[in-house]
Amino acid sequence: MRTFFNGLIKNLSNIFGILGILLTIYFGTFYVPSWIKENQNEKLNSSQQQTIQTIKELIYKDSTVTIQEIKTVVVGKELDEKISIPYTFYEILTLCQLSFIEDRFLPLERRMELTNKLEILKNQLIPEQAWTELEKSRERRARNKIIIILSIIISLIASGIGILSFYRKLKLEKDKQEEINNEIEESTVDISYKDFARQTEKEFIEALQSIKGIKFKIPARDEGYDLFFNKENKDYFIEFKLLTKSKVGLGSFKRFIYRLKDRPGEAWFIYNTDLTPLVMTEAKNFNNKNKDIELRLIKVNNKTELVEKVEKLLHTTKAHM
């Protein structure tokens, strides 16, 4: 139980990060669009009922009411409420007819009379005008849908960015922990490791020096690399990192590339185990930032494989890792 709570406290920021992403998805995809739609519907229903009631009063009391007066009522309500009623004038008159028909406080004959009066007004709306109004109504509805869709898209994009950021954060933490564990493993190897590294590096250098047409030089210790040669006016810098079981860590790799960042040519980092994720990331960043020198990561298991890969690189115009 104590281990569980310690792990919980340690990962508290990650837990809140996940919770924040989930809440963003929920509010952006479900709650906010639902709230917008519900709020719009409530406001529209209220405005619609008030508009219909006003038109009914005009129809009931005024025998000479005109289409223009009906339009003035509808447009005035839209301007006053700062909304757009998603119905054409033809549809609004139809809703008024329905309201009169359902009004049981009026005698049936009176209801039919008022309904017929509205029908006359509807007939005054020529088909072309009614169609134009219908298109405008559809445009208004489409705009409302676009607002909701944009809300969903924005929230999903924000959530996606959050998820990506959270993933990268977890990956970086994992890579850092792996780097620490690798450093511990590398520092605790027995004395035979140094003998292995010296002997293997010596064999590798001798194997490279046996390649015809290439004259290798062993630089001074403070140069930061193990071997150097020039071919066709191009400098090549070689570093060996030979281990028994641990991976190549960031410390030794950075020492090599730090000395080469301002030198033109090629840099060969030759290793025999594996590279930590942070080394892979650092190598990619190095090649992106330094255009005058190309870094190659060359993994080999023995000197025969090393010679084969080097000969292939030197005899191929554009070979890659």
C-alpha cells in the first residue's frame, strides 16, 4: 500500500495531465456543443413563441394586416434578441395556423376563419420568394452547425496537442531513466571491460589500417576521437565505443560530437552494443544542425563486419546509416 501511494505521489502531475486532457475532450466534444445547442434552442423557442403570439394578435384584431407587417415583426424580434429565427416567413405563418387550430379557447369557426386569413397571406409569398427565404433559413442553420463543429474540432486539436505533449513528456522521462540506469550499469562493470575495450579497439584499428588506399592517423588523446583519415579531400573522424553489455550512453557520445561540430567532413561513431534513446535523439539533432559534417552511426560485431561496412561506405557515392 505504501508503495502504491509513493508511486501515486510521484506521478501526480502525470495523473492531473491525463485528467485535464480527458476533461478537455469531454467539455469540447460533448458538454460545450450540447450547452451551445441547448442555449440556442431555448432562446430560439422563446423568440419563436413571442413572434408567433404577436402575429396571432395582429391577425386576430386587424383584418388588413399585410405580409410586410409580418416581416417587420419577425425581423424586429431578430434584431432585438440578436438571433436569427431559423424559419422562413412562409413557415412562420404555417406555425401561426397550427397555433390557431390548437387553440381550444376559440370556437372552431373562428379558428378556421383566422387560418384561412393566414393562408391568403401565405399565397402572397410567391414561390421564388419562398424559396429564397428557405435558402436563407438553411444557411442560418448551417452556421449554427458550423459553430458546434468548430467547437468540437478545436477541442479535439487541443486535446491532441495535449496528448502528444504528454506522450513526449512520458517518453523523455522514460529515456532519461533508461540513461541513468545505463550509466549505473556501465559504471559497475568489472575490470575485464577495460581490457576488452582496449583489445577490441586495437583489433578494429588494425583491421581498418589493412584497407588499401587509405592512410589512417591516430590523433593525440585530447583531439576527442580515435582515428582520422582523408580521402578525396574529405576528412573522416572515427570514434570507437566498445562495451560488453551496457548501451552507449549520452555522456561519451556528446564528448565525441562536441569536438566535431565545427569541422567539415564525416564523423563515424562505431559501436558494438546498442544506443540509448537519448543518444539517437542527439545524433538526429546533430545532423539537423550541422550541415558541413555528416554523422554516421555504425554498429558492428567484429572486425570483418567493420571492414565490409567501411569499404562499402568509401566506395558508394551516397551511403546512409
